[in-house]
Amino acid sequence: MALIQNDKLRHIVRSGWRGVCPRCGQASMFDGWLKLAARCPACGLDYSFAHADDGPAFFALCLTAFPLVFIVVWIEVTWSPPWWVHALVSVPILALGCLGSLRPFKGWLVVSQYLNEAP
Ligand SMILES: [Zn+2]
């Protein structure tokens, strides 16, 4: 039982991180940066089952943005740099961190929904 759960978790993490079809693993599940394809071009899996909704944004906020904000606050408290340092460092860190993590979070949610047959 635990082995099955570990395999399932490993499949969710790998396929979601790579953004590939949860059934065949051959083609990307995305049609663009965050838009899901209608179906898998390799195996024909219909992605209409997937409803990630605001899940990726929620996880990006909680797991990416909050830790990065602490880094930004730490920079401010430690060095009190001029405003342009935040414009050059803090804003890009937050923007790239949040935007960059949306796709893997969406991939993990879609693969998880596929494996758990969420309605
Ligand atoms: Zn496929």
C-alpha cells in the first residue's frame, strides 16, 4: 500500500514538474505557458477532467511568495538599501518566483486530479 502511494506521489511530482501528459508522459499538457491543451497530442487524453482553478495561484502565494517576501524583508532590515535595490532585486525575485512556480503547481494539480479521478 505504501509502495503504491510512493509510486503515485513520484508520478505526480515528475509528470507535474515536467508538465507532461499524466497518462503517456510523452507530450506537454500545456498549450502555452499556463493554458492546458484540449487533449494530449500523443495519446489523445481529454483534459476536460482537469479543473486547477485558483489552486496554482494559491500554492504560488503560500509556498513561493511568502518565503520570498521574508527574503525581501530580510534585505531591507539587514542593509536598508535605497529603493532602487528593491526595484532591481526584490521585484524581479518575487515576479519570477511566483510566475515560474505557477506552471509546476498547475502540472502537479492536473496530474493529481488525473490519478485520483477528481470530479
Ligand atoms: Zn498523453
